[in-house]
Amino acid sequence: MSSSPQNSQSDNSRKLGDHFGHEAGFGQRIQLYLHNHPTAAPFFVLIIAIAFFSTLVGDRFFHPFNLSLVLQQVTIIGVIGIAQTLIILTAGIDLSVGAIMVLTSVVMGRVAIDFGLPAPIALLAGLSVGALCGAVNGWLVSKIKLPPFIATLGTWNVFFALNLWYSNSQTIRSQVLAQEAPLLQWLGQTIDVFGARIAYSSIFMLLLFVIVWYALNWTAWGRHVYATGDDPDAARLAGIRTKRILMSVYIIAGVICGLAAWVLIGRIGSVSPQAGYTANLDSITAVVIGGTSLFGGRGSIFGTLIGALIVGVFRNGLALLGVDVLWQEFTVGILIIVAVSIDQWIRRVAA
């Protein structure tokens, strides 16, 4: 288990090439290529989407302000998508990421405002709650052996109820945060770059993607995550402590949800117990469209970034064309179906 995912993909390529033989057809070669390069298909879709909407919308689409707006709009989905990617790589799924994000944002706000503690302490408190929520999910999946879908469906309701109880269903207004805990809103600030307004949260999201990419591709922990998702029995026989890996993945995902809470506060400027209600499904959408297999063991963290950008480009382009929000969501749903269908087709290459 000392080889990197890149080396494993090369071995896969040779093995699958032998399986197809020298008479592999054009479709099989594409299938093999997409199997070994999970981000190729979503990247191609992103390029096509950009070309399509730039042709229809014109200069408005490529205006620096509009492009920076797309990046801002996908920041929350992108950060939550990182947490979801880690879990899906282990062949799991987490329906509670959005609830964890909102709960931790409420904790940050109340610790800073109601208890009067410094904002850095409030941030640490929120991240700790996120880690605790992740540990609960990890314990249910790795120790109790509940299916991840059922376990996180249950904790989604639990965390959302705790959020409403702890917040008293009350919003902490942006004026109060700006006066008493401006650090919580810091990621919402922007800088002007050639007409584009780049938010600190967007830069923060990109840095987080780079850090997690490094961890997945250049550390033993990352290799063990891929191995656990690909074949847990084989990973266990190879000496990988799969239960410990699963627990660590869910805890790290919980911490990332806490970071997403900080991004959420900066984005909306306030602390609302009703914010981010669709983040659970949005994160799964970004991961699936980004080429990560729902069956685990195959995918790239940057694929999730591309998936989030695809959703952002489609929604922004359709909005500029004056398309109703209803049909924007219809289009995203079609994208999900197509992405899962491609994943199923690609998986048949190794069958």
C-alpha cells in the first residue's frame, strides 16, 4: 500500500488494456480513459458550458465581475463538497453535512455574541462541535456498522433539531456581528482585481482544495482512504485499520463543515439557523458531477471543484438568459442523472 493513487491508476490502465486486448473499440478506449482520469469528463463539460453560455450571453458572461460572482456563489458548495468527497471516496455518503455546517455557525455566533468570548475562541468552539458531530457519524458507521445513508439521515434530523433548539430559531444580525465579532464576517470581504471582486472566502476555498488534494495524493492517510473505499476487505488484509480511517474521515469532514460555517457567515453576513438548508444535496451534486464514484475508491478532489463550477456556470448562465429558477433546477437535475449514468458506464470497464 505504498504506491500513490497515480501509480495505482497506471497499473489499472495496463490491466484493463490487457482485458480489452488490442482490438478495443473507440468507445472502450474512451471508457478506459475516463476510468483512469475521473476529472476529464466534468472538465470537458465545464469547457462546453462556458463556450455555450458565452456565445448566447455575450460579453456579460465573461465580465470579470460576473466570473468572480460565479466563484463566490459556489464557495459554500465547494467547501462542503470537500467534506462530502472524502466520505464518498470511502463508499459512504453524508446527508448531515449541511446540518453540521448550520449548527456550527450558530455555535460560533452564540459563543461570540451571547457569551461574549473572543471571536477566535468562538471559531474553535464551532470547529470542535463540527469534529464532535463528525465523530458521532464515524462511530455509527465504523463501530455500530450502520449504513452511512441511514446513519447520517438520522443525525441530519438530530443536528438540525439541536440547531433550532440552541438558536431559539433566532438570527444574529449582521450589524451585531460587525460590532462585536467582525472576524466571523472576515471571509465575506472582497478585494478588487481588474474589475473582479474576489472574496477572501473564494481564496480560502481554493487553498483548502489544495491542502486536501495533497493529503489524498501524497500521504499514507490519503492512500488508505482510497484503498478503504475501493475494497475494504482487501485493505484490511493489507494491514490498513479501516475503522480508524473511516473515523478520521468523518471527523475531518466535520471540521471542514465547521470551516464551511465560517464561510457561510461571511457570505450572508449574519448567523441564521435556517441558512444552508439545501447544502446536503448541493454537496452531493458537486461531487457526483465532478466524477467521483458513489461506489467509492475513485475520484479526485479537484473534480468536486469542477463539479461545483459546472453548477455555478449553468445557474449563472441561465439566469443571465432570463430562465426561471424552476428550469435552472431542472437542468441541474439532468446533469446529476447524466453524471451517475456515465459513472455506471465507466465502472463496467472493470467488471
